[in-house]
Amino acid sequence: MQRPANALRIACIGWGSLLWDPRSLPMAAPFRDDGPVLPIEFSRVAKDGRVTLVIDPEAAPMQTYWCELTSKTIDEAVSGLGQRERIAPARWSEWVAFARRSPFFEGEVKSGGHAVPETRREIERWLEVQSIDAVVWTALPARRPNGDFGWPTTEELVEHLEGLTGEARSRAEEYIRRTPETIRSVRRARFEASFGWMQSALPSNTSTPGVEEVRYE
């Protein structure tokens, strides 16, 4: 029997802090380690100083993770991921991407949000062989240490991390240390060599959402 249009099975792809700090992400099951292989790199400086992972078309392909969500519509899934990522609602249409199988045409996938064509095709190919109807993922742009959108150089990021102190430095170190071992990128190797921030022994919290996020008005 065909599922009603408002009761889709929707997944979320993750590769960074979603895995150890899912917070309000509406998870229906733990993260699995057989997500699509995507170009992932430390190419975004967050407002709190961390250097975080984003999809970077110039990066090497990395194994990602995925979990099924309790959301039953695309809008619910986009909202749930957008709130967890603290993305302003006005940006959800750009920075929370999705792909959905067409309920009308076999093999057709509808999609939205920002993503380069190669990345979108890879995710759509992965979706086609899964037992889910749709998938969402974070599509935040790269950002340099000065706050400008754009691709930072490795040297810029190393200099930025060297300048961090106190809690900001601790947060940045934790993020790099707790990144899954499957994300073995060029910049991760450089950060490990420069700062000694090797893989953490703490396991990722892939199954238990934490406290509810503050909701946007």
C-alpha cells in the first residue's frame, strides 16, 4: 500500500557534530555509517571560532553517516535540521538541502537547497538505492576567519586556530578530535600535525538527542 504524501520516510545525512551532539534533531533511529560518499573538508569558520566540516567540491570524497528522522514531511525535516544547526529560518531554503523521490515518475528525484550538481547527483544516486523516500542535509557555505563567505586556505585556518584561547580554543579542539575517523581529510592531518589534536577516545553520541533547542520566532 502506498504511503500518503504527508507520511514520508525521511533521512538526514551527517558528518560532523550531528554525530556526537544531535541535540534537538528529530531522530527516529541511530546514525548509520553507510551514507553517501561526499567531498568533506574543514572549510568553514563558525561564529564561535571552531573550524567545521562542510561539503567542499575540491575536497577528497569521505564516508558520511545517516539516520532516519521522525519527520513525515520535507518541511518538517528541513525545519528540524535547520533549528538544530541554528540556521535562521530565512536561510533554510538555501542552507538546508533536500532530495526526494518523485511519487509520480519512477527514477525521478526532486531536490532543493544549495548544492553543486556533482554533490546533488551523488546524494540522489545514494537515495535511489535506499528504502527511504527523501533525505536532508546541511548545506552551509564555506567561510573564512574574517567572516567573509569564501574558501579559506589551510594556512589561514592554522593561523586562526593558533590565535584562539580559552573556551574558544577548547571548543575548536573538541570538534576536530571528535570528528569521526572516517573523515580523514588533508586539513585534519595538518591540524593533527600542528596541534596534536588526534582522534578522541570519546565515542560519538549517535543515538540520543539531547535538550531541546531554543526555537526561532
